[in-house]
Amino acid sequence: MKIEEYGMLDQNKRKFFITIERLFGEVSGTPPKVAICTYDKRYSMAELFKKHMPAAFDGTTFEIDKSEIGDIFKFRLKLYGKDLEPSCLLINLKEWPIGIILSNAKHIDFKNVQLAFFRSYYPLISRTFFSSVELLKLLGRIEKTTETDIEAQRYVVKRYYGKKETRLCFAKTPYSDLFLNAVSEHMWVDSIVVNLKGKSESDAVSKLRIGRDGIFSYRNMGFAKFFVFVLEELLKTWNDELYKNTLENRARSFDDVVAKPIKIKLKSELFLEENDALKFIEVIKGLPKWGYSIISLNKFFIELNVLDYVSGGSFDITVPASNEIHIIPQTQVTPTVFNRLLSFLTENYEGEIQNV
Amino acid sequence: MSDKDPEGLESKKREIAADINNYQRLLKSLIALYKFTKSEGGEFYFGGRIIPNDKNSPTPDIIIKLPKFAIVGDAKRSLPNPNNRQIFVSEEDYLKTFIENDLIKQLKSYDINISNIGIKNHDLILLAPQGCTDAMAVLKFDFLDKQKSAFERKFILLVYVVEPLANTEQIRISYEWGTLSSSEIENKIKRGKISYYRGELDKEIGMFKIFEENNGATPIVYVMQLLWAQIFPEINKKSDKDIILEWYRTGENVFEVKLSKLIKYLNKLYSLPYIVDSNGATERIQFKTQLVSTAMENFVKMGLVERDNGEVTENTKYKVVWKELPEKEITSYFVEKMWKSGIFKGEEVGQKKLE
């Protein structure tokens, strides 16, 4: 976004984007990568980073730039003593308990090193997820607000218990058709790469990758445009709908014993045969550093308790219908911990989260 | 290290899993009754002392307080089989020994004025599992039908079942015999209104996890799971930053806790409400000292918890070393460790070093 376009924004946002531009230099040839996370708002992240540095990242330093929109951390990571260039930013927004990780690193360094760094601060930081439906809505919103045409380039689909599959798009296939077709094949769109074409021939074409895993990348857009047109509304909705309605205040405790269950309504009838409950247990076993106990297992009906060792949070999980997963948070369930469980389940199951 | 009797261990695991499953049936059925009571504008209690401050007071399992009357009685996980000749020499013996002198005698002890706990008029209830056909036949046809009226007050006999359906469970309480003071409620029961699919009971099943019909009814591994996965993290405030920082540094969390606090937390978080007498004294708690201390002793034998030597009292302090267990499946791990420490045989296995 050109500096003169900042004039349209309020002063706080203006200052914020100017600071980001100063701290985050784009690297030619490498599109910026973004990951969205949520943080435990009881605590100061600055203090946390000062108090704990994972051994592998010993020597890592950071600076903080404070703004009205959020605190911006710039990390110079060291991995086993070696400097890892380029640096990455963590922007902890003030309005919502959301962090934006912004990086110029190559994809492999971003995923395997930078995100691994932030992962070691779980459960105080926890990566967010979005449903396929939300991604579709996001594309519609972007199209409208940026007055561009969205052309799908390639996308990844997945089905329950299946592997991810990359598909290329034929020219002019409406992106919404891709989502609908996936559903009709009992699959869902897991991530998608699109071009944003302006109405005029001279407009530069922007590129965008959005995914259920909360990882985005963009080209020819600039962070300010990306934040305003792609992220802002998405994150606001995440906060208002998921964080406030589902993640927050769910724990049972000595002082508040009432159980507050939720359910995930799946798109397909998944739990139909005897093996299906066992398949579900196999998925649960995939949660690293979590334990589980089988409370009841009768053919296709299962009741489990799952325990997150890092946070101490635990949940009762049942599968009481062919297309539903019910979750009853027990003790020590903070929003970031609940987010982790739902994020994990979302990797494997696409559905709608509803209060019980 | 070679496994001692691995076949026995697997069969022990299956036995315990079945025991927990079976235990849950009565618990879920009581929860169904709880939910029905609430829908009728009533309160459901797990028993209480009818005569406050009297250790010999009758203690019914169930007290249901409805707007116009109450229902007081017992819930049974099973009824002995009248054909079991190792215990009963004949059906007549069963009728006398079990039905009259045990089951009915117990119910008759609630057939008294209990206005001192705020109940002016009440009916009696027995809730039994569906499937004890022979026992129910003797009870209904050889006893209840033949008495003019076994009790002064009205009496209703209900049966419960937890039935696996295509993709879920259905929990039902059905009418067997007798009558209630409210023909409206009696009718609802006869018409199968106390019937819930498992998914409808999430909230309640998340909150109520014990029904101690009598001492030793609750499977010990089940209590150990509640302690390890829920109570220990809650007492230690495991999701607080400082505790998490300790975890990052050492991979475990160490804390001390008294037996009395464990009992308090278990009861607060997981038991059905119990009726309190006019003095406000807490009665009929469900996670009792013996149950919880036995669970803790198992952890001690497994090397997960330490305590001082000496007699175990409510003031006994335990040091819990809470960490990620070597096996993902927690209850299975507990059974295996207990098996290897000889707990199921009621003795420790010499100086054998546990892994």
C-alpha cells in the first residue's frame, strides 16, 4: 500500500502500518507468510519471553515496539547457536487475544523453525484454525471490499481420514464451485491459492494463500492491505464468535462446577459402523503430549476423557450420534487449550461448532 | 523385563473396563432420573440421613423433592439371582432372606415421618436394573402382589436400562409395578417419558461421576483416573503461568496435597447433590475417605505419589509428582502398573523394581 493511501486510515492504524513497514522488510522472491495464533490474555507475553527460552533457541533476542493496535515483537532467532535469518515478527493485537506471526523466511524455515519456536510456548500461545466455510466467506468478502475478481489457481482438498490432495484449477472456474464440489465429494477445501485481479488491465495482480490451518501468504499486496482486507474482519469474527462464544469460560473448577459442553456437527454421517469409534480413537492418539482414557466403548459409541499434559486441561469427548462429536470441558481448560483441541479436531473433521 | 502372566493382565484390563462400563449404567440412569426430576420442577438428591445426627439413621439412596410430594428410596446396581443355590437354598429362602429381610426391610425404614428434613409427604421407590427377570418376578408376583400393602405409603418399582442403539445410547427408566401420589407423573413414567439419548445428558454426565450404592461399589481405577486427569491439575492450578514454567523447565510438576483436600475437590466437582440436614451438616458424601485413600495408596505403590509412613488419616499429606505417563492410555497404564505391583493380589511383589 502506498504511503499516501494511509491517509484513509485512522491515526493509530497509520502509525501501526508504518511501524510494521519499518520492522518488516519484504524479501524479493519470497512472499510474506503469516500464521494466526491466540494467546493467554492473563499474562504479559514480553515477560513470558524473558522468563523462558527453549534450549534449542538459546541466544534468541527480541525487541518490542508498542502501538495502540498491538505490541510488535521482532525476534532474531538463534537455532542451536546459529542465527536464523530473516527475523520474524509477532504482533499481539490489543483489541482481541490474537497474535499475528509475520515472516519472510522460506516456507521450510517458517514451518519447521519459526512456528516451532512459538509452539514451544504452548499453552500460553496456541495456533488458531478456521473452517472451510469461513474461508469461502472470506473470499467473498475480499472480492467485494477490494473490488477485484478472484481467480482460483490451485487448492488442497481433504476428506475424513484421507490424505490431502492438491488440485489445479481450470481457468475461470468460480472459486465457490470448488468448495461446493468438494462437499459433494464428501471432502472439504483445506487451503486455496487465488489471484486477485483488479478491474483495470494496469492493476497489479495480487496473490493470496489462505488455509484452515491459519497460515496465509500474500504477494503484491503489502501488509497493510493484507491486514485491512483479509485479516481484520476474519479475526473480529473469530473473536466474537469462536473466542467469546466457545473458547472462553468453559472450564469447570472448584468455584464453578457447571459443565458447558459444545458439539461439532459434521458434514457427513461418519460414525456408522463398528470400526468408526476405533478410528476416532486412532485420531485422538495423534495429539502429541496428550493422554486419554476410554470410559465406555460399545460398538460405535465411545466416551473418552482426554488430558493435555502441558496445561493440565482435560475434556470428556463422546460420539453420541452418527454426525456429532460432543466435548465437555473439564478442569483447567483455558481458551488457548480449548483452541488447541478444536484446532486438532478441525485438521481431521470439518463441521460446525454449536453450543449444546 | 519379562511380563509376568501377560494373558492375565489383558483379561484384568478387560474386566476393569467392563466393571467401569457396568458402573456407568446405574450412574447414567440416575442422571436420567435427575434430569426428569428437574423438568418436573423438582430437586434430585443422592440420599441423606433421614434422622439427622443419628449414625444409625436410615440413609436412602435417592430423595426426589417434587413441588407437591417427595419420592424416597433406593437404587440397585444388581439384584441377586434367586436361582443361585450357593446363596439361597430355595426360592422361599430368597423371598425371606433377600426380599423381606433385606430389600423391603430397607425400604420400610424410609416408610416413616421425615418432616424433620423438610418432607411432609412422600412415596417410596426402588430402582432396579432391567434384566434381573427372575429376581423381579419373585419380588412382584411372590411378594408385592401377595401383600395387601407392603408399605404404609405408596410405592413404585422402576427399572433402568442403558441400551446401545445404532450410533448412540438410550437411557430409559420404565414402570414395573406400583403407584405414585401424582397420577400425572405416574402416567408420564408409564408412557416412557424418562428416556434420553446419550447426547442429551452431556452437561449432567460431565458433572456427576459417582454413585456409591455401597462401600466399594465404585471401581478404584475410575477414581484414580479422575484424580490424575482432573483433580491433581485443578488443585495444582496446572494452567497457571508459573506451573507451566516449571513444566517447561523440568517436564513435571511437584506439589503437596492433604487427603482431606482431595476428598473435598472430588465431591465438589463430581458428586450428585446430597440432602443436607437442618443443622447444615454434610451427610452422605460419596467420595469417602477409604475410597480416595485406597486410590492414593495405589499411586504410592506405583511410585507416582509419596507420603510419610504411618497411619493414613484425613490429614495425611501426599507429594504428587505429576508428569506425562509413559503410555498414552491412562487407565490401561494404571492397571498394568497395579498388576505388576501385585495390588490385585493384595500384596506387593517383593523388591521388584518398577519401571
